[in-house]
Amino acid sequence: MRLEVKKSYLYNEGNPFFYLGDTAWLLFDKLNEDDIILYLKNRYSLGYNVIQSVLVYSLPDRTLENGMPVGIRNPYDISYWNFVKNIVNYANSLGICFALLPCWGHFIKDGTVNEHNAKEYAEFLAEYFKECTNVIWVLGGDVRGDVNTKAFNILGHTLKKKNPDKLITYHPFGRTGSYLWFNDASWLDFNMFQSGHRRYDQLSLGAWDDKCSNEDSFGEDNWRYVVKNNSYKNRKPILDAEPSYEGIVQGLHDVREPYWEAHDVRRYAYWSVFEGACGFVYGNNAIIQFYTGTEKNPAYGVRETWKEALGAEGGLQMSILKDLFYEYKLYESTPHPEYVLNQHERYHRTSVAASDNMMILYTYEGDKLDIDLSRYKGQAFDVYFMNPTGKNKAYMGSYSNLNNITLRPTKRHELSNDWIIILEFKGEIDE
């Protein structure tokens, strides 16, 4: 496995690589080897190719030796690091990457990992995992990059120097993107943003995860983070590394609020990828914390165990987008929302990715769409409707030489009515 960046996308061994991640923050903190293998086999069967996990989330002993906390590096707990490496190597046998955070952001914020010991820790990690070709380094961990920029830069520069073959990115604070602090850093290969867990009307809740008011607030419009990233002169690939998790309370803090469900997750996925993101990271409330049903104080209103959540609806549907990415070569497409002549905002916005031989649209509400075809003047084309809860495409007719077309998907008898519409162009028609 050899990942690299080409323009706005990731590639593996020269082939396009769609980063389909799953969020397993506490995997090494809470699971034994048997449960981890169960989890990885499940995610492999569903098409996930990246697992995001934290190497050090909690420390049983905060005692410092030589300026480094016990438990955070060799030789203090070599059995732990051997355990991690064995799991990483097993994932590699499945073709799965591990996106590893050296430590969660609170250890940078409280100074446990700082500008004085970050280099030593990064050198250890780089040496220990140097032979693991399926590792992606992820700095941050739900923390702003200006909390201790120097420490993050030391980690990044050291890891890149010692592991030049491994990609490095940054997982930022809620409703921000890593481009705010590190877009021009030589160690950063691609950007992440966290669109987060709040509705349009929840931008300011007076809680710990409120963001700075002087930065763009996009609400649920996660596609706007991609647009923002792509406005930078030094444009790097980007993806939504933490959208609203399936099965988590909207806004996080009040369990009386509704939950984010599968159709919400699909919306974040299609909106961002059709806007040009290089992948998408799914998350489930039960899996991020590996809730077993016995914990006294589970987080965010979790409503099922992690093993039950392995079959959650949204988690089962993410591979559909991955398959479309390859089938329609979305890495060769560009976003064109203006092709929808009756374009709207928020939940009624339609995302459009287009290339010379196809146009693919995602409508969250199943709206009637007036589509501009002037780019494809004189061409014949087929139309397909696709329900994003399943992989079948319904042929809806063939057309030719149209300036525009109006299409409206069938109303589904479900809570959601999101649809994918595909136009496949065949070239100019014979006269």
C-alpha cells in the first residue's frame, strides 16, 4: 500500500483511492483483540478502507518520567505498542488503512504533550510504525490548531521527516477545517474538516464546543467547507472527517433533542463528495465510544451497543457512494451546482458533479429539478434514478439534443426522500 496525493484526490499504487473512513476513536482503549478483529471484518465487508483511531486517549498513570508521561511511549508499555502494531498489520491484510492520532487533542491542550517532548514522541512513533505501509498520521483530535501550534508543527515535521512515505493530516475542532492553521505546512498532505453535530439553528449553544464567531459558520451545509478549502491558492484534498454521527443527539448536549439518522449521514456524504471531497468519514455514536451497555455514564444519549450498531442503516449504505466514485470517475469530475436551474438552499440544495460524459446529482428532498444541458448540446443520453439506500439503478429513458430537462424522482413512503439522478451521455447523435 502506497498512498499519495495527486491534485485534489488520493491515490494508492497509482490508482484513485476513495477514503471511506469509519470512526473508531476508542478502539485501542476499550477493545480486546478478538473484538477488534470482529469489528475490522465487519467494516471490511462493508467496504470501509480507513479506520480512524486514537493511540493514546487516556493514561492510567499521569506520572512523568524524563518529561514524558508513563504509558505514552516505549519502553514504559511496550506490550501495548506490540498489540497496536499487530492490529495495524492485520488491517493491512484486509486492505484497510489505520488513520492514527498520536494522542487526543486534550493532551496538547493541557500540556501533557508539548513543544519539549513532542519530537521525542513523534520519533518513537515513526520508528515503531515505519514498516506499516497502511498508516496515515492524523494530528489534532477535536482541537483547534492554534491551541499549541508549535507542538503540532513539531509532531508534523518530525513524522514527515521520519516517515516521508506516510500521509499526514489534521482532525480539527468542530465546524472548522485544518486549512485555517496548517494549509501551507509542508507536513500536511490533505485537509480535514469537522462539520459536526449541530443543526442550522444550533450554531451557538453556550457549550464547550462552540466555535469562534470570527470564522465561517456553515451550519449543516458541509459542502461549503469543501468550497472554502478549494478557494485557497495552495489547494489540497479535503474530506469531512466528522459529520453528524448516526444515532447521536442533535447538538450533542440535550438528550431531549432528536437524533441524527441514516438519511442525515447520507446527505453529508453526497453533498461533500459531489462538491469535490476526496472521501468521507462515517461515524456511529455507539461505535465511536464502543458502548457495551454496561457503562454508567455513556455519552451523547447512546441508544444501542457497538455490536448492534455494526448493522446500523447508514453505516451499511456508505459503500454505495464509494462505488459511484469509481464507476463514474468522480475524481475526474467538477462540481456544477449551477446546472440546476431551480437551485435552492439548505435541505433543498442539489449537489452536482459533472464530466464530459456524465452528470450525477443528489437531491435530499427529492425535488423537481430543471437541469441545464447546454454543456452537452446535441448529445444523446440515458437517465437513471437511484435510491441511495440500495445499489440498483432504475432506467428512466433515453433523450437527445435537449437544452434542458425536468426530472422529479418518485416519492418514497419513508421519512426520507433523497435520490441520486444519473445522466450518461453518449456523444453527438447521428444526423
